[in-house]
Amino acid sequence: MALTQVKTNAIADDAVTTDKLANAINTERTANTAKVSLEDNAVTLAKMAGGTDGQIITYDASGDPKAIGPGTAGQVLTSAGAGAEPAFATPAPGVGGAAGLDLNDSTALRLGTDNDLSFYHDGGVGRLYNTTGSIVIRSDDYYFKDSTGNDDIAKFIEDGACELYHNNSKKLETTSTGATVTGSVVADNTPGRNLIMNGAMAINQRVSTAGLSDFNPVTNSLYTLDRWRAGTGSSFDWDSARVKQVADSPDGFSNSLRVDIGNTETPGANQNALIYQKIEGSDLQGLAYGTSSAKTCTLSFWVRSNKTGTYCAQISQHDCGKYVLYEYSISSANTWEKKTITFSGNTSDVIANDNGIGLEIKFHLTSHSNDHVSATTSWTAKPSGGTGSTYLTTSNQVNLWDHADNVWYITGVQLEVGSAASNFEYISYGDELLRCQRYFQRVNGGLTGVGASSTSIRANYIPIVNFRASPTISGNAGVDFNNPGVNSPTQSSFDCGIQFTYNPNNVGITLGLGNYSNATQGYTYIQWSSATEYIDFDAEL
Amino acid sequence: MTYKYIKNDIEGGNYTACIKRIADLATIPFDEANPDYQEYLKWVAAGNTPAAAD
């Protein structure tokens, strides 16, 4: 049998010399390129070079093996990502064990198969989100406190009270029979909270007559829409400017008061123009002015104008002559904007409990520099020198009369107790009309009379609601009467006055009317005025 | 602005409850809570006198 293989153990020591090797092998040996192949699994742990206890082997950036570590006790091997060696590093503090579980910002603790419940802190706000079903928390008592643990926010006691706190002071507590509230309750649907009348600009008794569609104050202040007065300071000339009731209004309202500027005007010395409302003192007693309990109030309103800029709202206390003054800005042309002004109560000066003026809410439209003062949140006495004006603005007040096409709208005016504006208190048209009729009533069929002579008639009028004070009586035509089928006295010119002193707390007014022809003493008459003829009873402030 | 008294044509004399404002023939009651009467008082205080009744 031919010998085909000789195992190395059959070769005598030192028997393989260079002469016995192929030339190619000698060439590689000389060039140090000779290679030795190892069998698979030939390199065992025992064959590897020794190292430091705890080291591990990785590869460096060149791809060469490298021992790293051993690190220190408690460290973990942390990847630095591709292209960098891993390293032993101290883990984030307190992961697990007695130190608790810490998660970085916006890293959620997620519970549920679909991660339905997550709990995390985003760096600013702690958040607990549940996306499926409800959250049920079971405990006998619950205490919600501020982050310091010092202030109470809410308590829910098993078989006991549920308590709500404001600034660590309990305000609402349930009891076995209901609930106890400490302080006042203000809600969006609390009736009677709006101290402004006709804030929605819905009532307009004076312009209910055909052919008279608006108001032109010229140089004299006058009432326009019910309770709203167009004011002129020092006979400022409104020129051809008109005050109108219009339908243009923000959502939720049907009307607004619009001021149309017809010609440009520049206010002269001490002159002003404004829209304002006077509030009766007896209606303001709840504000507790003149006491330490004087109430903070919030004035809110919707306003719109093509003329952007700074406008002023002034609240004046009539009895003491003090005011607070705020600026508001119309920032977007021809866009309804809701404005809110909160002002503190006057703790020093009482509002007289009578039928006189308590507060005046003034929306300024122009003002001469003589009446410019600083805005103030403190109740401030009106200037005693100069004009001593009760109409005051800052120097930033725009002049609405600086362009003939300027318009200004207002509606949704509300004055209420509290430091925030609630939604506007809607009052039915009939109820709001009654409230306004304490101050003004237009009559064209409400009188019954008896002939006092051939030229005079005595009549009684029972107001739909008692007037605030004895009213001024005027008319736009003679007041005609009729006794059907008998005779019809006609008045040559308006002549109607109060016969006896009117008592606002009693019902009815006795009137004397003169300038008649065809009246008969002792005959009974009813007022017989056409739709366009009227008698105005004006008891405005 | 001027004013005049109003005559009671039955009993004679002037009404004691009101005064007439000539500009618009309005009758103004003698009630200090009425702003028109306040204006009248200022007018009188300025030295003016109402005209006699018709």
C-alpha cells in the first residue's frame, strides 16, 4: 500500500528543515506572510491571554478587540451607540429598589395591555391619562393639598363632608341636609347680577316712532336708547353724528348702539363726547361702598369700530366725585371684541341709598387734553382745578371724530359683582322694558280724563311701573281726547302738567291739561292720540 | 332756556307742582330728584325769573 499521509507525530523532531519545505513556503516565511490556520473551536478560554478581573472584550473604532472595564461596583455596561465603545457607567439614581423608580421628563409609566393608563411629568405639568374606561380611586378619605402640603384645596370624607377651599379657606361644604356656602354665590344664571339696564341695547322707547330713526345730540346731552345717554362735555358739537339702534351685533345679541360720525370735529377746550349710563344709588347698596367689605366689580362689554386704538372707560361715583379710569384697546378694525375691566370697590365713600345717581359708567369717544389724566385703578377725586370735569380720559384716548366715516358700536354691557365676567345675563324684552320704564314711559293711549272746563281736562295716569322721581312731561303734539259719539276735545298746543305732587311710592299721577277747544265740564274722556302722537314721562337720572 | 309759570284755569293761580319749559313746552315737576328741575334751579339761581302764565 502506498504511503499517502504522514502524520506530524510520525516526523522526528527537527526533521522538517527549510530544505524540506516548498520554495513558496520559504518565500512566505521570509516575507513574514506565512499564515497558520486554526481549527474551529481551537481557541479555548484557556488559550486566551490573561486580563484584569471584571474586564470584558469589545472592539475599538479600528475593529480591533479591546478590553474595557472593569468599572466600579454597581456600574452597568452602557451602549454609546454605533461608532463608540460601550462603557461601564453609573445608572440613573434610584432605579428600582429602596430608592424608588425615577423616570425622566415626558417618560410615562404605562399600564394596561394597550398602554391605556399613562402617568408622567412633562417638565411643567404632571399628567395622568386614561384612554379606556374610567378611573376608579378607592379610599376612605381624600385630601388634596398644595405642593407644600400646607394649604387645603379639597377634602372628601367618607360618610362626611365634601369640602372645597379657596386660598386655604373653606367656601363650600356638603352637609347631611344640603350644602353650606361661605361667601356669595355668583353664577352665569344668577338673575339680577347685571347692574346695567338695557345692556343688550334692545329697548328703544324713544325711537319707536316712525320717521325718527336715530338721535343727534348736537351740543346737548340727551338720552338715546333706553338708559343710555349721549354725553357732551362743554358743549362739544357732535355735528351730524348720529346714535342709532342697529342689528349689527356679536353672536348671541340682536342689537347694538352705533355712533356714526358724519363730519370731522376736533374737541375744543374742555370738550368731550361719550356714551354713558347712570345707575340709581338704591340699586347699588349691595356693593357695600364706604365699608371694608366694598365689593370688587367687573365691567364687560362688546365693542367694535373701524377706528382702532386706545379708548377709555371711566367709572364715576357721583356722591363723592371719585373715579377709576381704564384704557381698553380696539385692536382689530371692524371686529367685535369683548372687553373686561375689573375694579376694586371704594372702601372710603358710601353710595347714598336714594333715588339719585350712584355710579356712572362712561365710554369715552373723544376728549380735549384739558381733561386728560392718568389711568387709575384707585378711587381718585376728580381734579378740583381747571375744568373740574367729571369726564376724564387718558391722553391716549382716540378722537372718533377724526374721520367722517368712523363708526363705533357697543352692546352686551354688564356690570357685576366679582373679579371675573360671567356670561351676559339675558333678560326678556318685557322684563327689561319694565326696568327701563321706571325712568321713561311713552304714552299714546293711557289717559282717562274728565272735562274740567271748556278748555281743560283733568286726567289720571297709572304708570306701568312707578317712576323713579316725579317725571318731566313733554309731547310731540296736542293730546286729543274723545267721548265716543259725544265730542272730541282737541288741544291747540301741548299742555300737560302734574296737578299734585307725585309720590314715587304711591300709584298714579293726576294731570292737568289745558289749551282745549270743545271740552265739556263733567264729560268723561279717553285719550285719543294717533300712533305717531305721544306724551313722554321722563324720570331719568 | 327759559321757563314760565302754568296757570290753573279752574281754581286760578299757578300750579304749584311744576313749571313749563318754553323751548319744548315740557312741564317740569318741582322735585329735586328731577334733573330738569335741577337745571331750572340753576337758572333761577343765576338771577332769572320765569315768565308769567298765559
